[in-house]
Amino acid sequence: MPRLLIVEDEVATWLALRLQAESAAKGLTVTRFRGRTSEFESWSADIEAPDLVIVDLQLPDQNGINPDGGFEIIESLQRNRHKCRTIILTCRTDDQARKKARDLPSVFSFLTKPWNQDELNAAIRSCLDATATARTQESRKS
């Protein structure tokens, strides 16, 4: 059963994303993180590694809103060797954010809010399909 982690501080956005993801991929287990970016690493130690992460870039931190908080979440997942793909879903449209996203190996898609439902559904399905394929290949090697 595939696992999705949504990192989003806005409740309405999280609910919309959860509903859309559950309709895009049946049987999906959805978890939400909405704490401060500085709390993520200790929080994530207690969950099963996700197959897919949808993350906003602008997240709360102890000093207010951190415009690069989502990147810190992605880097934390990579440091802890979570081999999950990431969809960035953000209001940011600047070239600097897009370039930074391209430089991170786990980032599969960079989508902007408001999002196109068909585009997000396709990204979710593609990420989960790629994860399933990678798992199958790994199990054949064992």
C-alpha cells in the first residue's frame, strides 16, 4: 500500500490535496506534517518512510515563514536515506526556486498553486509507478 506524506501548513489546501491524491491513487495511506521545519527531522523518525512527498516550499518556522522550508524538508529526507520522490507544490514561481528543485535528485515535479488537477494527478501516478518499478527491480536483485 503506497504511502504519501503531505507537508502543508494550510488546512484547506491539505484537505484538498488529500482528497485529490486519494482519488488519483486508490489505497493510498496519507500522513500530514504541519509543524515547524526545525521539528521535521525528529517527527519523521517516528513514521514509516513515504513513497511520495508533496511539499510546499514556504513553511512556518520559529521566526515566522521560512521561504525555503520545503527544501529543508526534502534535504532532511535525503539525509535519512528515504528514497522517496517529491512533488513540490508552491506559490513560488521564481527561477531560483525552480533551479534549486532541479538540483535535488528526489524532486520529480515542480507545480505551482493553484494547481491543475490533471497535472497533479499525473505526477502522483507517475511517482508511485516509478517507485513500484524501482522496488520490483530491487527485489529481483536480492
